[in-house]
Amino acid sequence: MSNIMPVVTIQCDWLDVMRLPKGEIWISSKYIGHNGTHDSIKTLVNKSDGKIQIKCPENYQYVSHSNLSLVVKHLSSSLKVAFVAPTKTHMIHKKAILSISSGENALAASSCEEDKLLVWDTRTDEILLDLKGHGGPVYRCRFFPSNIVLISADADGSCRIWSAETGINPVTLIGHKMSVSDITIIDKGRNVISVSKDGSAKLWDVGESKCIDNVLEGHGPINCSSIVTTADEVTVENDREIGTGNKLLVVGCESGLIICAHIAKRAEIYQKQLDSAVNACIIMEKIIIAGCSNGKIVYLNLDDGSIMKEIHESANPILSLAVLSPPFFVVGRQDGTCTVLSMQESHNMIRVQLTGSDCDGIRDISFNGKWILTACRDKNIRKYDYNQIGVHFK
């Protein structure tokens, strides 16, 4: 038990309650495989100066609070938990959110279960474009590095390229036999890779709307993908294939397989079988981080796929992962918890919880260097200030 941290959660509207003259906020801690322990934090607003006094239950120690955060220490585990509230909640869609992408500017693109794909302004919430053309739900949308072009992946098996300025759809990529679950953009975007429930990972020539080749196929449904640069570089003779000579593709499968392949070589480097479906994967500092349906976060060595570490603090399925500024990454789960973790050993006893969801799953996460946006099943997109997060790991 000593090596496993509890998951500490708090009432989703804790910030609003904390501002009341006499507030009471529930807080819960749960070790995996054990019953949870429920307590209450009580608050009092001084009439004289308007300052908030916070009284924690006996198993917690108050550390600090600000206008958007509350930090406590779980005494029996010595885990420090910072609860961070969203800076803003965007109510752009009428149904559950599926995907979110944000660029360096104020533009965002998001999709929902109403089969809507929208481009909007995060400052004003003004909907700029309602992109129509797909035949079903859009499972992924991503901005190209230029921030003026967008790609979307749909349940109808197609990917579409859009102008984020005009809404024109000049390119449609057709070739998958089942829904497209994830997309990755290579360098500036002359080529992209889509992965599908049909078991294939396709390399596309965007300019010619053509599939160059299958990088992977025949492994069953693929749920997620990520690309990283490698020192193993080869010369690519096809002048329509740009930037693949030194790229590795990592995919996570419904079967629990993690597969790493060299894109230009069209060659698998290794496979690693995990014990649950891999729903999300990212790569940071030559480590693959896989998020699984059984709740595990698994670190794998990029070079050979060997398992380096497993974090199993929750049995709740992981739905999304996103890289923040290394060594930080964020994990979204089906129960609505959204947790920032650090890969540094010195940060093992710290968790930052991005709050707001009331048990509705976090299906996608986007980070543009300043803001974290989360796509939630409750129809809301929440925006968190990264400056409110990194400070808690110091």
C-alpha cells in the first residue's frame, strides 16, 4: 500500500462553495481496490476583511489557496494534491464533446456527438465556422502547425482537410473501411497518418488526396497513435513523402498491443502486449506513456518497448493523454478526473487535479503552451491556465 498513492477528489463546484459565508465541500480519498473515505472541508468568510478561512478534516492538512486553487496534504500518504479550477468554461456545443484542438492563437476547433465540427474563438466564444461534410461523429480534430488548416477524422472512415479561415474543404482522404480513431501530422503537414478501427495505419499525401501506403495493418482495431523523431534516418526516394525518413509511429490497440514502426521503412520494430486496451498514447523524453482501459498508466522504453514503470492508482479507464511542458503530462479518465503528473521522481508525491467535471469523462485534451482545454462528456470545454499548474510542482 505504501507505494500506491490514493486518488483524492473534491466536489466539482468547490470554488463556488468556498466563497460562501459557511461552505461545506466534500473531499474523498480512495486507494485502488479499497473503499473510499469521505470527509468535508469547511470554510468561513471573515466579515471583517472578507478573507476565507479553511478548516480541513483530520486526515488532511491545509497548505494554501488562491483565487483558482486549493492545496491540501493527505496526511496518511503524504500526497500533496492541488485542486485547480478552470479559468473559463466554454459552452459551445449542445451535446457531449468528442475532440478539442487549440492553436497558438485564440482559435479552437471542437467536435461533439451532435455531429458538429466547429471553429471558434476562445476569447469570445464566437462560433466562426460550422464545418459540414462528414457523415457522422468527428472523433478527432487537429490543427496543422500553421494554425490555419485543420484535419478531422470521422466515423464514416474519412479524414477531411479544412481551411480554418474560410471553411473550405479542399481535400478528403478516403480509404479506411471503418471509423478513424486518431490522426497525427508529420512535420508541417505535407503528410499525415490516420489510424482506424479497421486495423490499419495509413500514410497520406495531403496535396494529392492519396494514400501512399499502409504503415501498419492486420492488428485489429487501433485506438490511438503518436509520432516521434528517431536517430535511425533513411533516405526516402518518393518526393511526395516528406519528413518520414526519421520518424517512428507508435500505436495503441484495442487488443492491448503497443506497436512501434519506422514510417519510411514500413517496418515494425517491436510489439508489446499490455493487459488491457490502450486508449491513448503519448511520447515524451524517449518514453512511451500508454493509458489503458484498466486504469493503468504504463511507461515503456521507446527503444525496445520494455516496461519501465506502471502507475495503477485508479481502475477507471483512461480516455485521453496530453503532453504539457516536459516533464508534465495530463491524464483524462472516464470518471471525470483530470490529473497532471510529472515524470520526475522528485514529484512522485504531488498531483494536480483539474476540476470541474462531475463524473463525466474527459475524452480529449489540448495544450497550446499557455492554456489546457479539456473536452468533456458533459458538453463543456474547460480552460485551465498552465501557470496555475506548474507552480505546484516547485
